Amino acid sequence: MHLENSKIIVIKIGSSLLIDNNKKIRRKWLSEFSKDIKKLLNQNKKIIIVSSGAIAMGCKKLNLSKKNLKLDKSQAVASIGQIELMNLFSETFLKFKINISQILLTLEDTEQRRRALNAKRTFENLFQLGFVPIVNENDSIATSEIKYGDNDRLASRVAQISGADSLILLSDVDGLYTKNPKINKNTELLKEVKSINKNIEQIATKSVNEHGTGGMKTKIDAAKICQLSGCVMAIANGLPLRPIKKIIDKNNCTWFLPKISKLDARKKWIISSISPKGKLVIDDGAKQALSKGKSLLAAGVKKVLGEFNKGDHIKIVDKDHKEFARGLSSFTSDEILKIIGRHSSEIAGLLGYISKSEVVHKDDMVEV
């Protein structure tokens, strides 16, 4: 079972799961969903929730219809609804002693390497602190040019950034059917999809309700991202109480299997950078440590070549300038010049602020 083997799980909740057609908040559902999250946390799994609903909650508070909202007005409504949404999560999850945090992301945050790296570190630190991050698209500042327009693809990008093993898209249908189940009874639920071909694309019909903006098409787009990120993805019915328990017990959903492993996906992401911005020359001791899967520390750096920013793609070379690895820098080139050859405990004093101890983290490095 995919969830049993997953260490990091991203769960996406659609607006229709939080607010029904009568604009009533489904408090009972959220309370039962909290039990699912608590059980996963007790199994030492790390959970990220991607939730829609800010605009829907804002519309409810202001007694507006979402259908006729223009972008600039919807941004203001989202700002109002975001507080309502997080208060709802906070008071519900608190009953089960689940600590939550809020992360607002835009498309640019996930597409730019430096911002994506920052988001990854934030997720890791929140996991260490024992918190469940709740992610939403930053509707209050996103423009029509940079908006995802749905949280399915946002969830897949979050899964990619966080290195998740599984993404669960909770919807109002059981999964992907051979034909639209809402208008055709003679249909079959696809339990497993290994490749997204033209046939799969064609049966991804669009179904939009008042609160949601996505349909099956956006879920297929999300699956494509997951398949290339080494992450399994499920489309499942979130309407029943305890939806995650139902997935585990009944497996009545559609699973999309990855095309490559998570590690290969990460390496591909790092290696695929157009051109490295600089080089770090390291000593033999650091080279030996890196070959054993360790991170690169400032003590092992002998020279900095080129100018680069935090999150930029750089080459790591030995004393003979032979390329040994590539990675994403945790510091700017100027910062590394200040801490070169020094012990990690000295970094904060040398830079004047607390920062990471690794110049290039082992998860952001690939041997070549």
C-alpha cells in the first residue's frame, strides 16, 4: 500500500469538502479528517495539507457569490477568507493536539529555484518542530498571469519541492473513470495509471461547481508533475467522513505511479540547470566526506570562483579543478568567502546572523 510506505504525504482538500452547496461549513467532516491526520502523525509520517477555500470562506462571510467576482475583488475576499479558513483549521485541529502553521505560495515561489529551496527548508524545519504546514495559493497577491487557478497543480508542486512520497487529491469523485460517472452509468474506475496517454487525457472531463475552480483536467496535469517527481498520486473521494482511512481500508481510488524514483527526480532537477553560476574548490577531506554522502561544510572549501546567489546551481571541484559534484548553494558567493575554511560553529559570528551550517546540503547535491 502506497501510504504505508510514505514518509512525507501531501493531502489536497478542495473547497467543496469544507463548504457545502448551501454555504455551510462542514465542521463534522473537518473534525473527522483531523482524526485521519492524527493517526498518520502517530505513525511518524510528515503531513502537508494544501487547502482551497479562502475565497469561498470570504464569500460566506461577506454573503457574496463567487461566480461574478472579478480578480481584484477576489483578492480582497481571499484576504478576508484566509483568516476564517485558518481559524477553522486551528480550532478544529487543536482539539486533537495537532499543531499547524500557514504557508502562502504563488506560482513564482515554486518555479524559481531559490524560492523553492527556501520553501523546502521551511517544510523541513516545521516537520522538526512537530507542525503540520497548511499551504494555500496566495490569492490576495497573485495576478491572473501567475495564478495556478487551481490547487491541484499547486499541491503537485508542493509535493515536488518537499520531496513527498505521496500526494492525495481529495475530490468529490472516487477517481478517474473511463467515462464521466455523473452522466454515464456504464463506466469503470481506473485503479492504476502508469502512463498518461491521449486516451487518459480525453477522458479527463471538466466538472466545476460553484466553489471549486478545478476539474479532472487539472488533476491529470498534477499527476504529470508527480510522475516526473518520483511521487505517487491518488485521486480519491473526500466527501465521506475519515477519507484517508477509507483510502487505506478500501483503496477505492485512482493511483498514478511515478515514472522515475524520487532520488533520480531530484538529481534530474539539479543537473537540469542551464549553466552553473560558479565553482567551489574543496580539499581532499571534504571530497572524501561527500563521496560518503555527507554535506559540504565551510571547513572543506578552499576557494570560491564566480559570483552566485543562494539557491544557485554551482560546480564542486577538487584541488585539480576536476568536477566532482554539482549542487544548490545554501549561501551567496560573498557569504562563502567570509566563512571559507571555518568551522560551522563560527558561521553566525562571521556573518552576523544565524544561518545554515551546510554550504551545500547533501539533498541538494549530485555527484557527476
